[in-house]
Amino acid sequence: MTQIGGAPSPKVAASVTRIFGRGAVATPVAVNADTALRVTRGDSLLGFAVVRNVKGKDQPITFLVATDTADKLKDIDILVYREPYGGEVAYEAWRRQFRGKSATDTLEVGRQIRSISGATISVNAVTLGVRRALADLTSWHREGLIK
């Protein structure tokens, strides 16, 4: 979800602003075959983000995972939800349970992550996607691939 020239799309930019605050700027950084976002305000590094897709029941779910500079999950954002059911994964009450988690947390549905009746496939897909994105952002940061 980037525009010509590599700038984040308006939807991604709005998500970054919601998570990191006004004045936050996301700059794309190529990491192997992926693209991470380095988030800054002025000269200050605020954290990192990545946009990913997972398959829901039939359609992809596009989401953003954002971490702070200590590799703790700041928030997730559902950018595009295409399924007719299960959209509750985009609700604040469900998303907030990911905040503060790190790559060492198991993020298991039914343990650390609540399931949602009628949205089981979406819950499992998004949780798995978040776990993978968090692991990638953490390893890229620790390896110096994003800084």
C-alpha cells in the first residue's frame, strides 16, 4: 500500500498518525524482499511498521503492525477488511490486547488473545500475521536492517 515514489498510501499514513501521533512520518525501507516503514518525528525515531496481508475465510485482510524503538508492539490497524463477517477484528477493544507485546510473547488465541464468536478464522489469521510481522520487525531491528 504505497503510492508512486514509495510514499505510504493515505490510509497507511493515517494509520501511522493515529498510532504515533501528529507529525509522524513513515519512510519506506527495503528489507530483503519486504518493505518496512521507519517512523520519525523531526530527528526523533519513534518506531517501525510493516503492512501485511493474511487470508481470511475467502479474502485477504490487509493490516499494519507498529512497534516502538524497544521492539514492543504499539498497535495494529486493520487497513482493509474484505470479508462479510468477522470485521470485529478491527475494533479497538480487540486490537488493544496486542499493545505492549513483544516477539517473545506467544500471542496464542484462547490464551493471550481473545477469540471473537463468529470471527474465528479472522482472529486466527490476523493473530498469526501479527505474530510473524512482530518477529520480522524485531529481528530486522536487532540485525540493524532497520534503524
